Amino acid sequence: MNSIVISFGGSVLISDDIDTTFFQNLTKLLKQLINEYKIYIIVGGGKTARIYIKLGRKLNFDEKTLDQFGIDITRVNARILTNLIEVSNEKIPSSTDEAKDINKKIVIMGGTTPGHSTDMVGAELAEKVSASKFIIATNVDGVYNKDPNKYQDAKQLKEISIEQLINDYGTEWGVAGKNIVIDGPALQIIKRAKIPTFVLNGKKLEDLKKAINNETFNGTIIKI
């Protein structure tokens, strides 16, 4: 059975307007897919994590502590899904090795250790389980030439090479709470492991379904 890894940005699941219908539809979609795929889900911290990190930074906490704040929030967010999806794990794994060994149709986790985002966790897990694809489900329609939340003339990139992304963003981790499409350490793993990677809007579940089923979707294909 093919394995798929999906990294959900925290802002996709938890926003100012809580959408319970989205959670219901996501659960329905995942249950449709588990007959064909084993699904691993990594959940980010989103706005909630950034609020705590901002507070900690103002209080002069070190970056490792700030990262840990973010990790704790990702695990709370992951807990929401594990309680919602009964075919998933109950305990939130603390490492990708632990997640890999869980014998459930759907495995859900958050962050692991300081120094990277949940995108890197997803890439690391995708490498370890030899995933057929890694999907980064964010709050915009893929990769753009600049931040579409700030610039109205931002253009969506239907395809972009992993080399170009590394040239643009590097492979290092910056600071806790950094809000970019894909973090540097994740890019490094994607390139090394040659993981087929797709970026799309996680709120648009039909596009998520299409990407999983190898159909044309609205988003970005990262060429490896």
C-alpha cells in the first residue's frame, strides 16, 4: 500500500473562524482514501504558535525555548485530529521513527525537536516511509513568486524546481515562528530523497483529493 505524507499548516486547521464543516469534510475524505493509501499527517502550529513565540521573544526567551512553544502547540493541534478520526493513533508521537512504527491507517503527529518546522518533519517522515508523495497543505494556492497575502500582483508558479527553491530560500532554519512556504531543512531532505512534492491550499479539499489521486489540481509541483 502506498504511503502519503500530508503536512497541514496550522492556519489551515485553526483560524479565527472555526469551520467545523471543514473538519467533517476532511474526515470524510481521509476515510475514503485509506483503502488505497496509508496516510501520515503532520500538523503545524499556525497563528496560535506565532502568538506564543512573539510573547516569548518579547520576554527575551532563547530560540530553543521559542521553538518548543511552537512544538507544543502543534501537538495540541494534532490532538484535535486524533480525537476526530477514530482510525488514527491516540498518542501523539514525539519522533518520526515513532510515527513510522504506528500500525494505524492514519498516523497524526505535530513537531518533534527545535530547529526546524513541521514541513521538515513531514519531509523526514516521507523519506523514512518511502512515501509516494509529500503534500504541503498551506493557506495559499501553492508557491508564488512573492507572498500573495501581501502583494496583489503575486503570480502562482505551477512548477518550480527544488534547486530554485533552495537558491531562493537556502537550507538553513532561521528563527522560531518563521512563516515561509517551505523551510530550508525540508528542502534539503526533499532534494536528497527525491520526494515527489506538491504544494496546495489545504482548505480546498477537492484539490487535495486530486493531488493524491494523480489528477490535475490547482497548486504547485516541485520538480525533483
